[in-house]
Amino acid sequence: MQHFYDLDEIQAQDMPGRKRKLIVGKDMMLVFVEREGATEQDHTHDVEQFVLLLEGNARLTIDGETRDIKAGQVAHIPKGVPHQLHTDTPIRYLGIYTPLREAVIKAEA
């Protein structure tokens, strides 16, 4: 198993409205996301997630509670809880998932 990673050397998944790079371990994964402005995503998944906003501002709704977040802030999303991310400007963030989110690995979500 690899222990060190360089994001510049990881091939990006090109998805509608975003690009992302994945680092996948045995039981957890990290996803570096560059998201275009004027995008919105409303969904649920069966894994736990943390979101660390690295750059920009976003509106995040988790289980009906909405907050405006800025770079340096972290949100926790329990598994199975509906959530929505909205941004008017480009953002960059890290998503940390446990266990692995297979649909992301397969570029299906």
C-alpha cells in the first residue's frame, strides 16, 4: 500500500461541473474537488463524510440545516443524511469518506 501521495501526479476524474482526484485507502478515502461556480448537488449516500472547504464560499444544507461556509471550515455529514452543496463561485474542497464510497471510485456519482 502506498503511504505518500502528490496531488499533481494523480489523474483527475472529469465530472459535470467538477474535477476530482481520489486517494483511496483500505477503509477510507480522500477526494480533492475543484467545483465550478453556479453548481448545486443534492444527494445522500451510505457512508460518513467530512468536507473541508479549502477555497471559496459555499452554502451547505445537511439534514435540513443550512449554513454558509468559507475556506477553513469543516462540515460533518453522517451516513444516510440528505445534504446539498450550492456555490455561486468556483470552490476547492476535500471530502473524506469512510467506508469507501464505491460510486465515486467508479466515477458514477
